[in-house]
Amino acid sequence: MLVFVVRRLLVAVPLLLAASVVVFLVVAHLPGDPCAEKDKYKTPEATEACRSSLNLEGSLPERYGRYLARAVELDFGHDVLNPQLEVRAELLKRFPATIELAFVALGLAFVLGTFLGTRSALRPGTWLDALGQLLALGGISVPVFWLGMMLMGLLGVELGLFPFSGWNPSDFAPPGYHRTRFWLLEPLLRGDLGIFLGALHHMALAALALSTIPLAAITRMTRSALLEELGKDYVTTARAKGLTEARVIRRHVRRNAWIPIVTITGLQLGALLSGAVLTEHVFGWDAIGSYMVQGALRTNHSALAGSLLLFVATFIVVNLVVDVLYGVIDPRIR
């Protein structure tokens, strides 16, 4: 198992390096000069200091070399809009809210998707199957930002069931309670269930809107994987031995169907991170997605590059975990 994990780690390193090249080239070719467009950099000295801080001087290979050396040290430069603020500090402050939102949405999509997919596969052609297919189609078709606004209007404004704009920890926790800015994980580890449920209540609408796309994909994959396994010979043999249908599903079919389900679940993190950019902007969250939108709209290249690279690194790490889970689920892969 250790050799299997090391091999996956060795694959992740060049993948992350290639991603850094793509991120650097995309940001380097964005239109506009952030140092020329901001009033605070009108003097020649200030403009030169700005261009040096943002790594805008020299050829592309030289700039990429400096960019990579800084990125290894998690140094993404200073914020263009606020030169006293390091992008690294801003990302570390905002990252917990984004990653918790993504994993809550992913957990919700996984639980509902595997349940609906299993019900659809066990009762094909029934109203449960039709409902699962309808929800899957709707989840793929409806834009996340539009659904977010509809949920805000219905569940937030009209019914008043959930907070729908902004993120204020003082609404559910005493001042200074959160030291790590992990709004869910920290109270859970401390055993403060009330504060945990309060944070989850504030996160519910955004997580629900964000979970629709992965929910659709997981539902469809679960249904197709289970239907494929149910038609194989070993299922017929297990039934012929007198095993109950529940035991056949639980001990034989489900385990063989886990590989494609886990695969699609891990891949959906990319959709969640990209969807979080719009979702956080719609719900007014002070997290990495909204920071990235501000960086794109206000020519804040250092903030944009740091946010993109952090998203890519998170996606690669999660897929590395998924690869390791393959070996846990099916020893033949090891």
C-alpha cells in the first residue's frame, strides 16, 4: 500500500508543476496593467516597486522562474489594492470558509445522490426512478447562481428559514471564538453542538445551491454502476445460494460499484470549486471565490493567480486521496 501511495504522490508533483505553468500564462496574458491603472502607483518609483512586487519585469521564462520560486514558499506577492496586505495571508484567512462550503455541498450531494441512484437502480421504470432522473437532469441544467438567487428569494426572504446574505460568525458564536476560521470543524472538535448547528444553518442555502451539479452526476453514476453490476453472473449466483436481496446489494453489488461512484465524487470537487466562485459572490461570502471575482474585476493579478493555484492544488490533493481510496476499496488495484 505504501508503494501505491508513493507512486500517486510522484504523479501529483509534475501535475502540479504543469498547472502552475498554465496559471502563470493565463494571468500573465490578462489585459491591463495593474500598476498603471491604480492611482496610488502614479509616481515612477511607486510604479517600479509595484511591477517588481507583481513580477511583471523580464522575459516570460524569467518571470515564471521567480513565480515558481515564490509559489514553493507560498509567497504570492502583495495585494495590488492594498500593498500592505500579503496575498498569502488573505488566502489563508478565506480558505477555511471555501473548503468547508465545498465539502458540505459534496457530502450532501454524495448522501442524496447515492440514495436516489440506489433507489432508481433497484426499481427501474417506477416513479422513484423517474424522480431520480428528473432531479439529475434538473441539477445539470439549472445554473448555480440562478438557483442560489431563487433559494435566497424563497427560503431566505419569503419564508425566512435561512440567513441568505453575508457571513457573520457573531450571529452564532461569541466574539473571538473561532481561532482557525473553520466555522464548522472547530466547534465540532470542541464539542459545541449549538455553535456547529448555527454555522451549518448559515451555510445551508449556499451548500444546497452548490450541491446540485455533483448531486446530478453522482445520482446518474450510482444508478448506472448498480444496474451494470446487478446484471452480472455473480449476482445470479448469490441469489441462487439463497442470499436475501438486501444482503446481495450490501455485501456484493455495492462494493463493486464503489469505484466509479468514488471517481465521479472526487472529480466533482472541481465543479464545486468553480461553482463556489459564483455562489460566494451571490451569497456575499468573504471567501476565496469572492476574492477571485474581485481580483478579476479590479485587475488584482496577484490575488487572482494565488487563488487559482490554491484551487488547483486542492483539486489535485483531493484526487490523490481518491486514488488512495481505490486501493482501499479494491485490493486488486494495489
